[in-house]
Amino acid sequence: MHEFFRWVALITGWPFQLMLFKRKTYYENRKKQGRRIRGGALIVSNHFSVFDYMVNLFLFPFRKLHVVYWPQRGTKQGRFFLWGMKFFGGIESDKLATDLRFMDDSVKVLEKGGLVQIYPEASITTDGRMHDFKPSYVLIALRADVPIIPVITDGNYGLFKRVHLIIGEPIYLGDAITSENPSREEIMTLNAQVYQKCLELQEQLQQKKSGK
């Protein structure tokens, strides 16, 4: 039933997203990674708005895009949001809780060949900068043995606007690890490398937008 309503939402929402987002997609290297993703993969993105997930939802329309999200309880908007996430395969991460169940849930999806979206900044940013990444996504990618695919956006949403984004080449973290149990230092080093790569893609996106 959830899958049926997900497809209904995608089909009915298609013309509206064309009007609202007017997406322009660039690629770091389209031969290595385009919009078609095979098998399990962890999509890592910067986070400007709730629209980020919607844009990626239609960017990869033929794959079910599970997303790690933070619940918004106590409001009508929050209840509607939680209800909607059930249809789109949402993976709940409660920042106030001590358990890391969302990591196990993400790994299960990825090991089955699924697609998971995560925002390592762990919150929406409003200053236009890319904030530091929390390293949990590194552990998820290593445990599931899947590539990370960076998708960076400029967050330029709204009517009469155009959102620009760039899809980066897959990042295989397993190639940089020599043991089954990487140390905290190794995890933080990998996190810094992915963060730096995303910053570089953000700069590439600005250059492509300006025609350089």
C-alpha cells in the first residue's frame, strides 16, 4: 500500500516540481556517475531546505529514495510530515535520543541494494555555507560496503527561480581502510575527506553556473 501511494505522489507531483524547481543538473564526470544509480548507494548532500529531498526524489525518480530525517513532533505539520515519510521510506533519526538505530536501519536498506539519502550537517543551514559533517554516514557506508554519491545543491528554490545541483563521482571509502574496525581517527579522516570533496563540488557548481 505504501508503495502504491508513493507512485501516486510521484506521478501527480511531477508537473508541480517542474514548475517549482526548474532544476539544472551538472555532473563532475557524467561517464562515472549520472542520474542512473545501480545497486546500493548512500547519497550525501548539503541541506538548505525540506525541498532538498523533494528535488532528489525527482532527480532519481525510478529508485525509491529512503531518507534519514529528524522528526518534527507536537505540531500538525509534524504529524503530516511523519505520515508522509512512511510512504517514502523515511528512516527516523532522533537527535535527542542516545541510540543510533537509524544507522542499522540505513545499513539494512543499503545491503538490500537500496538507495539512502543523508544530510551529514544534521540540520538545515540558513547562511549559505556548508557546515561541518557529522561522521555517522561514514560508518554507514563502510558497514554496508556501498559508495557515497555526493549531490550538492545551491538551494535556490521558488517560483521564477532555478535550483542548480551537481552530482559527484562515487566515493569508495572501503578502499582507504585496511582493517575491519577502523579507529576513530580513521573515521574522522574519511569524514574530513568527504567534506572537502563536497566543498570542492560546491565551488565547481558555482563555476558552472557562472560559465567559467
